[in-house]
Amino acid sequence: MVKKIVFATGNAGKIREIQAILADMGLEVVSMKEAGVSVDIEENGSTYEENALIKSRAVADCLAKMGQREDAVVMADDSGLEIDCLNGEPGVFSARYMGEDTSYHIKNANLIGRLEGVEDARRTARFVCAIAAVFPDGRELTSRGVIEGRIGYEEKGSNGFGYDPIFYVPAFGRTTAELSEEEKNRVSHRGNALQEMKRQLRRIME
Ligand code: ITT
């Protein structure tokens, strides 16, 4: 019997969004840290789906070694920002762009700089998110969500994380860093991918 979801992420911004979206599943949602798992995972897949599966399987293996695999679905998200006029960069390398430890203030300033002189209509971009779920019996599911937007001309807003301050959502007239958590979750790539995953989970757990 599945009783909890262990989410394989070390990103505190993600776990907050994920816990809010999965709150109505009737399952306990804990981060891998809360589950006592600490593992360095090499995300060497070439797609978001592959990387999400790599993270989920690695954490599932650790839980199995700890004897805690039986009642947990392990889920992970891999996501990124794709900027059209930069041929989809930074894409699956979004977290590693300019180095994992470089601040997002610097990364965001760099991307804005690379788009200097690019007019509004060509500043199109999207956040993409793949979610993977690995079940105790070895079954695996994936889902994907997207949000379309444009790269702004300066950082705006202080909510969210990562590239949110430069990702402008035309429908709101604001960046995702200027949206409340509830507004972002309703329209975001992660929100969409998790809603799709919830539909698949409900079908399986019926
Ligand atoms: P985990 O692997 O531990 O989950 P991570 O931050 O390394 O955390 P990813 O490998 O999925 O996560 O990298 C995704 C990067 O894409 C993330 O660090 C941000 O830079 C960016 N990103 C993804 N979703 C975002 C969002 O909702 N808002 C802003 N930036 C986002």
C-alpha cells in the first residue's frame, strides 16, 4: 500500500511548490532529506524525462537499502528554461548553466545581456518540466508540463526561484517571480506536469 510520496529534489523552491500542489492526494509528501536520503546524483540524461527518472531511481534504491521502499512512490522533477533565440539554451543544463554555484542574479544578468538588441517578438521562451514516478513494484510513469513566456529586460519580483525574475508571462503582465505561489502553481510547467501526474496516479491507485 502506497502511503507516501518521497520527492527526490534538493531544491527548496521546488519542494514548496510541489507540496502545495500534491496536498490533496491524501498521501504524506516528504523531501528526500526528510526521508533521510542524502545522495549525489549525476544528471547525465539528454532529456528532462531521463533525468527525472535517474533522480527517482537513485532515491528509490537508497530507500530500498534503508528498508523503506515498500510504502513510498518516489517522484522527481527535472526542469529547465528554453530560450528560442539562443537555440533552446540553457535547456536541460539550466541548473548547471555558468556553474551550479553561480548566483541566479549573475545567470539572469548574463542571459539578459545575451539578448541585448533582441526585440520583444523574438524573446520567446518556455519553462519545461518532466515529472517521473517510480513505484515500489518497479512501475514507472512520466508526465510533462510547459509554460510559454518571454525573457524580460531586467529582473523583476522576488517570489519563486532560479530564472523566475526574468520570465515574463504575457497573460499576467508579470514575471513568475511577481506571481503569488498559488498563481504560479496554477499555470506553471511544474503545476501542469504535476496535475497530469496526479491524474495518472489516481488511475493507478483506484
Ligand atoms: P534538483 O535536481 O535537486 O531537483 P535542481 O535545481 O538541480 O534541483 P533541475 O536539475 O531540474 O533542478 O534544474 C532545473 C533548473 O531550471 C533550476 O535550478 C532553475 O534554474 C530552472 N528552473 C526550473 N523550474 C524553474 C522555475 O519554476 N522557476 C525558475 N527557474 C526554474
